[in-house]
Amino acid sequence: MKCCAKNKKDGMMVRYKRSHLLRSLDSECFFVGFNDLYDLFKIDGLDVSLLRCFTLSMVVETKAKAVAVGFLDPELMSLSTITSNKSYVVEYVTKAFQHYAKKKMVIFAHNTGGHWISVVVIPKCSKAFYIDSLRGRGRDHSKLKDVLNEAFISYCTIKKLDSSNLEHVTKFPYHQQTPGNSYGFYATYHMVEAMGLLAVDDDPEMLIFHNVCSSFYGSSQHQFIGYGSFSLF
């Protein structure tokens, strides 16, 4: 950090393989600003670049441990991208459902516009779970639901499966945050919690997210900091 400051650098580039997030180029990169890294250390609102780093770290970890989970790019799954280029996002999610056909669940972070939530899709059960650490705010998920429904129906049609809209579940027990900007940390923690619930896939209705333990912030920071090389090849 001191070296970068001396050379007047204001961030770093993250490089990754397109296969990690199912993107269109052979290799891609994005910028992480040092100001955004500072927000990470002071438990403040998290920029999309940090959620992408976290997602990439989970892609690498689940691949190494052969965990049956797929991940989507939080940048593409944000409300702003869905609003500006819905058809592209539908195509992306359809491709993801095909690519992850043998996975038990597909997980991604979704920015609703100044707030992060986690979304868990279980294709086999035709269900999508929305995990919002500030659930009482009454958010409108209609645009995201439309994208997931269109992509799922396209996927079922391609695979010659019975096609219907997903069931979207928003009301079930999980941890709620105190007022503040820590929603990005809660979103990442809930993504990790969801992976730990694969054992209950015989009864998806039992998807209950347990209270966050006292080491919540430390464990969430570790998930980011533990992959500090930012090179995922």
C-alpha cells in the first residue's frame, strides 16, 4: 500500500478467467480502488468490485472442494444492469443454468440500488430464495424475478423439461442486521451459509439461515483478505 501511494496508484487490477464467472472474453479484469478496500477494513458499504472479488474467491474454493454450487457475476446481476440491458442478463443467466445443470444451487449477490442481498436458486426444486438483511424495507424484486423466470423457462425448454416460473421465496427466518452500511458483509456471509445447507436439499422448505456468530465480521473480512493476491488463474 505504501509503495502504491508513493507511486500515486489509486487501486489495483484484478484478472480472472472468463470461465470463473461465465463471461464472454478469454480473460477479463476489473479495477479495485484503494478507497473501496478502506471501506472493507472499516466495515462500511462494499463496492461491487469487492463483491466480485469475494465471488471469485468462492468459485476457486468450491471448485477445489468439489462443492456443487455455481456462482453468477454480481456486476451483471445488479438492478442497474438488469434495467439497462435485460435481454443480455437473461441470456447470461440462461447460459449459467445450462452450465450449472449438475449443480445443486446457484448463488449470487444482487444490488437492489444502494443495498446488497443474496439470492439462492435451486433449479431442481424450481425455487429462488431472497436473503435480505434489511427485509422490512419492502423492496421491489419484480425486475430480477422477471429475469430469473425468463432464463429458467428458456433453460427448461432447451433441456426439454417441464417449464414454469420459479417460486420466489422472500419470507423465511434468517439473520437481520442492525442499522448501518454492513449489508455487503451480511450478503457475503449468507452466501457462505447457503453453501452449508446443501445437506437439506431433500427438503428445501427447511432452508433456515442461522444467527450470525460473534465472529461474523472477522470471518467475513477473512474471506476477502485471505485471497489478497487478486490473481485467479
